Amino acid sequence: MKKSTLKSMTTITIIKSKNGEYKEVTCKGHAGYADTGNDIVCCAISILVLNTINSLDELTDTEMEVTSDEDKGFINCRFNGKLDKSSILLLDSMILGLQNVVSEYGRKYLKLKFKEV
């Protein structure tokens, strides 16, 4: 198996307004739990983040700008405008899943950061 040479930790930053409204989600890095192709932590993180962004795109009217670089393990989703209840629920669900990954595997592989703007 090919060992990952990238930084071993994923950092996800959730940015909200002072009113608690979601503004942006940024995911950087690879978890580094196991060799490339066998990293179940990186896989779990990717599924949670990508499925949430895809669900926001397909199932809601959320206006957003998404940029990504798969090789660097980077994805950024910036929201344009106020989100409806369905969009907020999807993002809350993603955060719950990510917090469960941290609880199960530790902060060595996934760091969740929350910022207010």
C-alpha cells in the first residue's frame, strides 16, 4: 500500500455569523489514520462532508460557491445568503457525524474548529 505523504490530520472549520447563521465550511488535509486507500477515518470525513454539500445542492435552494482540490484534501463551501431550515438541519447533521468521528478516533485525525464572524 502507498503511504500518504501529506499532512496527517484533517481540519474542518465551521464559520458562523454572530447570529449563529452558517457562512462557510472548509475541510483541509487527509486524516492519516491508515495508508492511502485504507484510511477509514478520511473516508468517513469525506462522505459526511461531500454528501452534505451534494444534498444542499440537490435537495435545497441553497446558494453556495464550492471550490476543491482532491489531491490536497481541500474543499470549501461558502454560503450566499440566509439558509432555510432544511439546509441548517443538513449542516447540523454533518457536524454531529464529524463530532462522532472525533469521539471514536480522536483529535489526532480530525480537528473541528468553530469561528464567529
